[in-house]
Amino acid sequence: MVLERLNPMHYNITSLVPDTVPVATVPILILMCFLLLIWNHEETSSVPGPGYCMGIGPLLSHGRFLWMGVGKACNYYNKTYGEFVRVWISGEETFIISK
């Protein structure tokens, strides 16, 4: 009888997990999605340029300046977005003005 109680195959694993776990995870997931939306929300700028997109935009624009050099990267952004462009260099918002 004691060996029967110690046998792990005797217990049903679903009875060990309470029923409230799935009910509690739904509000937590909704809260996490809401916080993610707030974190990703950005105010639209009147100046064209690459988007922020969770910090990926600044990394890409800074990487383009490092990879292509200042002159070629400025020409690329001017062809893509126009004469007045907002980019990020070293994590700081930078404006490129050219004609």
C-alpha cells in the first residue's frame, strides 16, 4: 500500500496543476501585449526618415553610416527620403539637409 502511494504513475499530472493557472495567464498576456504596444508607439514626425521600430531604425541608420561612410549614406537617404531627412548617428537624432 505504501509503495502504491509512492509510485509516480499513480498520480494524474493534470490534477497537480490548479485550474486557475490558465485563467490567470490570460490577463497577464493581455497586459504584456498592451505594454508592448505602448512601448512601440511613437509619435509621427513631420520629418521623413527611417522609422524607430523598437530601436532597430537607429541601429540600421548608424550602421549604414559606419558601413558606407558619411557621403554615400547621406546620398542614399537623400535619394530615398528627400532633401530633409531625420536619421540617428550614435544614438542621437540627426538631420541631413541637402539640395
